[in-house]
Amino acid sequence: MRGALRVATLAMLVTLVIGAWSTTAPSADRQAGAQPGVDPEEAVHAMLRRVVTAPEATARVRIERSDPFGGPPDVERGRLWYLPGRGLRYQSERKGGHEMVIDRERDAFLVYSPVERLVYRAPFARSPLQIRRLIADPERILAKDLRSTPERRLIRGAPRSGYRLRPASLGDSLGEVSTWIAADPSSGLPRWISIYSEAESVLVELRGLTLLKTARPRDLTLSAPKGTAEEPLNPRELLDSENRGESR
């Protein structure tokens, strides 16, 4: 099942936008460099709070991942549905791209491969830890000290004001990473996220991030045709493949 974990990894990167930094340990320290009169920590928490406390959040996603060998970046476009407390769905818009659903209520971790015409299934407990935490305890992030530091960056030719967060580990092939996040000036919701490590970097953009007043559980339904064959999903085997570079 080549590439299925790649989808899971991309979805995990997107969840960083809305609070998946659950591995960050609490701390009473605060880095210097904050702008006078602005609490960087509260600014980031306020950005995330509206998302993790909403019944549902939806967005179109653009993920640009660098090539560790110096080639052109890999660009992934997709759609994201996030229901705090219930589940998450990511659907790639790439031709033949995978689709992933993690549904706590249905105890399901599903990956649909249109090319293989297969649905890979595992229980909720086998889904990536950061995503499980984001789903099961969405407000966990609001109790964490992210050590946010104001920082301006050039994003696609335009300067953007955002915040650099403390380093953390994703527990996957990226290892320890650092993150920068910036809000959309018009909505105040997360828009740009830059994730980088020694090996590679990822730029995530959430376009049209929308908060719904009522959750729609049907949004966690795979687009696979009725009767599509299923096979067991073994996340550990996929992780080994990703670490060997077989999915890139």
C-alpha cells in the first residue's frame, strides 16, 4: 500500500494548525521578544481556540513539501473536515490521491485508495497519536505554553506577521520540528503554517477556513463506492516504509 502513510503524515501536518501540539510540555517560562502590549501566547491560543471549540471546521488545504535532494517541492492540495471530539477527514485532490477518515465514534481509521480500489481499515486506537489527541481532547492545546515568539516571514513574496512556536517532535520521519503560524488578516483564523526540520520543510495554507454552527457527521464519510473491498491497515508497516523513503 505505497503512499498511504504519506497521506496520514500530510493530514497530521495539517492538524498542527488547529492544535496538535499536544506533545508540548507545560512551562512557566516565556521567551523574550514579544511586542509591547501583545501577549504572544494568548494571540496563538486565541487563533486556535475558535477552531477547537467549534462544532466543525472545514478548509481547502495546500501543502508544499520540500525535496530533501534539492528538486522542486511536492505540492498537495486537498480538503479537510475536522469535528472536535468526533473525528477528522482529509481528501487529496490529486488525481488518484488517497482519502483518510479517523472517526472516534465509529472506532475507525480508514484510508481509501482510488487507484487500488481498496479501503484499508484499522481501529481508532491505531491512528496517529497527535490526531487522536486532537480529536479526543481538542482543548488540550489551550492549556499548553507554546513559547510563542513574534516573527515576520516572507510567504510567497509577501511579508506575514506570525509566531514561531517552541520545537516539538511529531514522532514520524520529520523528527524534531519547529513551527511558525500566522493568521488570516481578515478572519483571525489560522492561514499559514511553516513546519521545518533539518531534513525538510513544509508550508501549509488553509484556504477558506470556515467554522460551522452545527456539526455534520456525514462529512466523515469516505467517498469510496458502496461495496468497495477492505483490507486491514497496519500503521507500523507503513511507518517502516515511510522511514525507508519508499513512499516519496
